[in-house]
Amino acid sequence: MNELAKRYGEADALLAYRACAEAIGELETLAAGLGDVDFERQKSLYYASNEEDVALLKEELALRQKHGFDADWLESKAVLAEYGFVAPGAILTQLAAAIDPYRMAYQLFSRVVERGGEVYDRTQMKTMTPDEQGVTLTLVNGAKLRCQYVVMAAGYESQAWLPELVAVNRSSYALITDPLPPEALGKLRHTMVWESARPYLYMRTTRDGRLLVGGDDDDEDIPKRRDARVEKKAEGLARKIEALWPKLDINPTFSWGGTFAETDDGLPFFGPHEAHGPRVHFAMAYGGNGISYSMIGAKLLLSLIEGKQHPLAALFSFQRLTR
């Protein structure tokens, strides 16, 4: 929040953070209606990777507390006593959540079909031609589609439809363990953990007690090169976890890598771009808060299409590139 406040002002930073906080409750409601998505409320522990980062984290904490966010500072002794690893200090936030994004996406697609919509995979668009009444899409197989609006939600590949890059592609790596006993996980069972170093180490548990660990991001975005690094990256992530918890034996059951897009300011882009006009909207939930941003973006884009105002429309638009 502090970095956003320095860049765009405290009012805009607060608006974005409060929207993310509200999105967690909205995701919980949506998950309850969908079912089988492994949604779970958790806490979030953001720890200082070194002594030099303590002051920055305390500034961040002070700003969050100033605006009523439920967060506390844990000194080094408290981090060790409660979470079992050594760190100079950490911010403990009460509001966070975990979800299975694959199951969530599958359930949402299922609802689209149940309501009469159609879902097609392995379908590639060749051209997109907007006009005053709508948009004509031509597929690579020659088929044409006509619609009133298009929402481009294709992850980092969405940038191929923009005249300029608005984010940088990076790759992240992850591993997941076999289920671990509750006594081995302790408070990690209900706490998401990440660090202040960049690239950062992050981890959370799954409902069946597995430890999901990720990080060691790099600038590689060619799939074959990225995938060739997965095993070595997973070994490195396992060593980092074992350095924090020497008694925790990490055996990567599965490991993988994926490419993601990262904006300069960590904020998403939602809405139209002047290159395509008002009937083509982009949903670019880039950054570390992608699921929360997506919840915000769904409401924001609906408001724009219905001709209504949304408080975050300007901040999350392409217009901020000129600010």
C-alpha cells in the first residue's frame, strides 16, 4: 500500500486496497454458491527477509493501521515462537484467503453452460474488427462471430492485441508436497506466508495439508526454456523452506513453472483501449493479487458495459500510463 501511495497518492492506494479486502468476502460468497473450490479464510504473514527491510515493513504497517486494516507487528521472537522460523520481524494480517483457481474456473464455466452459454477450448481468434454497433471476430478456421462487446481475458497473451506492451512477462516456479501432519505445519496450516525480498518466496497449505511453495521468479518466458528449469528451481525452493524449518523434510511431489505478466506498478488493467474503441474491454488482472483483482474487474467491467460509473475505473484503466 505504501508504494502505491507514494506513486498515486494515499486516496487511490486506499481505494485499491479496500477493494481487494472487499473482494475476499465477495469471493467467499461466490465460492459458497459454486461449491467444491477449496475456499478457506486464512491469515497472511509478510516477513522481512533481512534487517534492512524492517523499516519499510513498519512503514507499510503504519499506513494499513491508519486506515483501519487489521494488522499487527510480530517481533523476531514472536515469529519464531508462533511460526517456528527466524526473521527480523513480520506483518500479520487477519484478512486473507486461499482457493483452488483451477476448480474455480471449471465451476464458473459450468455455470455458463448451465445458463445457456457455450464454452469452446482450442479456439483461436485471427482478427477482431469493432464498429459502432458491435465487434466481428474471425477465427483461424474461417468462422465468424458477431457480438455487442468483447472481453479479452487471455492472461499475458492479451498483450498481443495491444499496440504497446503494458507489462513484462516473467516466469514463476512452484512445488507441492505430499500431505504433512498438522503438528508439522503448526500455524502454517491457516497462514499464507511471503517475504520482502524480490523475487520473493511464498507458501500456503491446501485443505488436505499439502504445502504449496512458489517463487524464484525470473525473466524467462519461452516455455521450453522455462520448463527445463523446473526441476532445479523446485530443488532450490525446497532448500529455502528447509533452511527456514530445518526439521521440515520437503519432498516435491509435483513441480511446475508458469509465465505471468507483471505491470510496473503492480496494478491491473480493466476496460477499453483506444486502439479498439469502447466495445472491446480488456481484463488484465496482472500482479500478485490476480484472483482478488479478477473479482474487482468482473464488477468494474460490468459497470462500464452497462454505462455506469465505477470508483476504480480510472486508476485501473490504460489512462494511468500517461499519469
